[in-house]
Amino acid sequence: MEATSTTAVGLENQNEAPDHSHPAVQQFLQSREALILQEKERRSDYAFRQSLSPTAIHACKIVSALRFEEQRTVWAHENEMFPGMMFNIAKPQMESTKLWRIVEKMPKGTLLHCHLGAMVDLEWVFNEAFSTPGMCISAKAPLVTKESRQSVSVQFKQCSTAICEGPLIWSSQYIAGTWVPVALAANTFPDTGKRGFVDWMKELCSITQAESLQHHLGLDDVWRKIQGGFGILGPIIYYEPIMRAFLWKFFETLVEDRVKWVEIRAVFATPFTRQGADSPTEDLTAVLGVINEVVENFKAANDFWGAVSFGLR
């Protein structure tokens, strides 16, 4: 677009800044608007937008106005909030906005590239473990102190030979590697009982607020934490009764978020244990059969299109 001569629109004194009504400013604004319209016509969604109903057009205007208003108020710098800030810090504020509530209720269609192990509601899964017969915990050393509970490796598994009497993992007399019912271990968690146990597990299995800001430790440090969490959660969610309940719960949350179809990524290197068995099955396709059964049953009971599973090994 050719530049417009200021003299052509009557800007004789170039030492004075023109106001908004000056012909030079008006011509610039008109040229700018025309350029924006040309750009919009080349967008991939232009034809779709042209076909919107009056109601949809009105809805778009409402959402745009709301977005602008919340940029000016919710994400104002004086509130120490701004668009593009750290997600973990912004999340509580984001979920309190009107724009979030609108997006939450909008149809989503599909969820792609969904890593199954990362979809776990930690509060739910550990409470499910407490109520699942045979689910046990062991540690490589007694977990007597808070420091030991942060550094000593723990494991979960289905075990029919768990020790229900004798030293628990919180005792200095605990024998490393002994399997203890997880419900018993949780109820006897030092000082705070089951609530404290769940909080401890959530801290071990997720990136905490403080850890999310420790960028100086590098990517490998974060990845080690994530891998450690997967190591704890894997034997729990890959135990058949919990896997079935977990998948159903997961699909329910998708439907609540207006998601109709999901592409699941699962790590089949994680051993899958059949209900009541103490050892994982050697059939690597067994977990696929369970996933398929739950998907079909859920589809029959809900407005849900389905899921496809991709295995990583």
C-alpha cells in the first residue's frame, strides 16, 4: 500500500501533532481498517465466519467484549497478573473468570495425544487404591522421618500375601521390601493419617508449585520427577479393577468438558495385572481388551463417540 502524502490531506504544520479528527489521521485509520479487512479475507475461517447466524455473531461479540474486559481487569499488571504468565500460578485465577466458564461449557470435539498416565486425578486414584482389596505398598527402607519419605523409593502392587501385623513402613523396625496393605499404611501415616498420606503421594507424583519455578535445575530434573510419579502410579492404575474404574472416571470428566472422542497414548511397558493376580500378565494385549470393553460400555451409557489407543513400548 502506497504511503499517503501528509500535504495531500492538509497537514501543513508538521511540528504539531494532529488530533484524532484530523484528515491525515482519519485517512490513516481508514487505510489501516481496509488492510485488516483484506487480511481477514485470507484467513482459513473467513468463509465459516461469513456463514454465522445472527445469534452466533452476537455471541462472538459478547465473548470478544468479555475477553477485552478481563484483559483490562483480571490480568491487569497492578494485580501482578498478566496474559502469558506461568500456568501453575495463573490457573486458579484463570478458572475464576467468566471467559473460562464459557469455554468450559463449549463443545470440544476431540482430545488428541492424551497420555493416559498423566490423566490421573491423584486424589481419586489413591482413595480408589485404599478401597481396592489387595493393593499394597512397600518401601526400600523405613520411612521414619519426613526426609526419608522424600528420598526413599516406594512401590505399589496387588499382593495377596501382605503383612497386616508387625512393623509398618513408618517404623524403624520395618523390613525393607515388605508389602503392607495401603489402606493400613495410609490410616497410620504419621500425625495426619489418610489425609496426610494422600498429600504426600500428590507431592511425590506431581510437579509442585515451587518445583514449577525452579527452571535453573533444567529439564532433566523435571523429567526425573515426572518419571518417578509414573513409576508410583503405574502399578496402581494398571491393576485391572482400578484401571476399569479409572477409565470410566476419566471418560466422565471428558463428557463433562464436552469432549466426545479421545486418542489415548498408553505405555504398554507398564506391567498389567489381572484382578486378584499377584503377578502381571504376560499378555501385552490384555490391557487393550480392558480399555476397549470400558470404552464400549461407556459409549452405550453416554453421549460419547469413543476412543482409540496407541501403545508405546
